[in-house]
Amino acid sequence: MLSKKGDPRSVSLHSGLGNALLKMARYDDAALSYSDMLKVAEHIGQCEMEAQSWLALAKVYDRQGKHQNALDCSIKAAKIAIENNCNTETANAVLMQGQQYYRLGEVDQAEPLIEKALELHQDRDDQAAVGRCLSLMGLIYDVRGDFKTAREYKEKALDIFKEMNDPHAQWWVGNITLNLAISSDLRGDYEEAVELYEKSIGLMEEFADHDWMRLPLFSLGATQVSMGDYKQGEDNLGEVLELVEDAEWLGLSLVYYYLAESYLGQGLLNYAEKSAREALRLAEESGAQEPLGAAWRALGKIASRSEIDHLKMDNKKYSAKDCFQTSEEIFREIGGDAERAITLKAWARHEIDHGDNQKGDKMWDEAKKVFQRLDMEAEVKRMG
């Protein structure tokens, strides 16, 4: 039996076990295994393995939606890697930092880190890592509403992985196909998004990766809700919750947000409010700004349809205007122009429905202009 504290071989054992548990979405167990890996690496003075351990823990926290914890781990990994000239670990730690800032909605801080990671991985001629950097850059531009540039980055990443004769590279083909679907979805081209989501699910099913299978299924359900197919969307989102069970997962807040939207579409106001409140709670816990802005938008829609035109939370009353304004401010702060316009569109409908046509029309026009600037043709067409 391998000694936990003295045998270097146990580092690989704990790493392999952690990787298997992560793939099974057993996050807490994976974290324990990676923590044991870290203890051994520290005991034997293996700096490279120490940095890898912190990065592995960051990956778990990322999946759980604990983005500040993941960021802290990646900063520790970078410090160890830089001090000991571990070039691979340095590049991976810088990329992980960029990813966490992206998750937290701080894209201006994320971009230079991802660019630095891209440069480091290009110097090492690590094509798989270069592809990961390009894909993440695409997601950065999604947040900014520059979907054309986002697509260009993602297609470059996709080309890299398609040329690699490696089963794991094919997993990345499925993952980036999912990312391309996200751009289509955010742009409002829901039919194309559904097609790409279904393709992504087919590609990723081959790898029996329970950890990542939730994401394309969630995204498909979310798009179905956006298309007005509320019941089918609800069913797929419910399946995601069954896959998650009681585990923490980075996408949970948005799952509940889209469930709230699906219930609103079906006229089930009480279920919608319960889901939106859960979406808000989870977003506040994770610190992720996009889900937070979305949750406030859903609460605004619910308050707008409430007989008393407000919701009570933490002994405070929030009107529909309060909720929409909070959502709009969040998206304005993070530079999320497309999501901000979606909030303005919902807010405009509230004002018009409640008799303030002048204010509502002004917001409606502002939202439409943003959609036009971002070339979101499908959204412009839907607004008439």
C-alpha cells in the first residue's frame, strides 16, 4: 500500500482518482482526493505537483460555482509555478484566473489574463491549450455582445481540435460546438442554437461525461424556453436538476432562472416566484453577475404580474421597477449589452402594461437600438 505522505506515486494515485470522481460529478469526493494530492506534494517538496493540485481544486470549485474559491486556488498555483519555473502550470494557472474572472462577470480583468495564457501556450506549442484559450476568448466577446468576433474565436478553436487525432480533442469539439450554440442563442437565433445544442449533446454522450452533459441539456432547455416552448423547456431543465441531485453546480442559478421563465410562460406565477428566488440566492452565493442580473429580471416580471406589484424579500418590498433597475445596472456594470437590452425590453413591457406608454416606448426603442447595433437581427424582427 502506498504511503500517503512519503511516496511520490501516491500523487498520481490521488490525481487519477480525483479526475475520475470529477468526471462522475462527485465534486466533494474529488476535492478530498485533490487535497490529499496536495498534502503529499507539499510533504515531498514537489512544487510542480503542488501547483497542479491547486489547479485541480480550482477546477472543482469552478464546477461547483464557487468562483472566488477557484480564483484563490489559481492564484496560489500561479505563485508556486512562477517561483519554480513550472511553465506549463504557470500558463494553466493564468488561464484559470481568466476563466474565473469571466465567470464572475469581470470580463475586462479576464481578457488580459486569457491573452497572456494564449501567448504562453503558443510559446510552448500546446495546441490543445491554445484552443481552450481561443474558445474562452469567444465567450468573453459573447458577454460584450460582439457575437461576430465571438464566433471567429470559437471557430478557430474548433478547427484546432478537429485537426487533432485524439479522443479527448473530440470531446473539445463537442464542447466548442456547445459554445457556438451559446453565441447563436444569445444572438436570438434560437433555431440554429437548438440544432447546435443537439449536435453537442450527441458528441458529448459518447464520452459518458456526467460532469459536462448537464450543460448542453440545460442550454437546450433554456433555448426552448426562449422560443416559447415552455413545457418542453421545463422538462429538460427538470432533467438537469435530476442529474445534479443535491450537488452544487455552476449552472444551477441559470437553471432556476429559466425554470422561472418557463413557469411565467405557462401562467404559473407561484412556481415562477419560487424558482426566481432560488436563482437569486444561488447567484448571490456564487458571485456570478450574469445569473444575478437574470434573476432580478425574472423577479421584475413576476412583480409586474403580481396583484400588489411588488415582492417582499428580507423584510423589504421590491417593486417591478426596483427589480428591473437592479438587473439593468448589473448588466451595464459588466458590459453585458445584449442582456441589458433584454432587461430593458421586459421593463418596457411592464411600463406600457401599467399605463406609462411614454416611458415604455422610450425603453423599447433603446433596447431595439442595442439589438440593431449588435446585429441581433432575430431580436429586432421579434420587436417589430
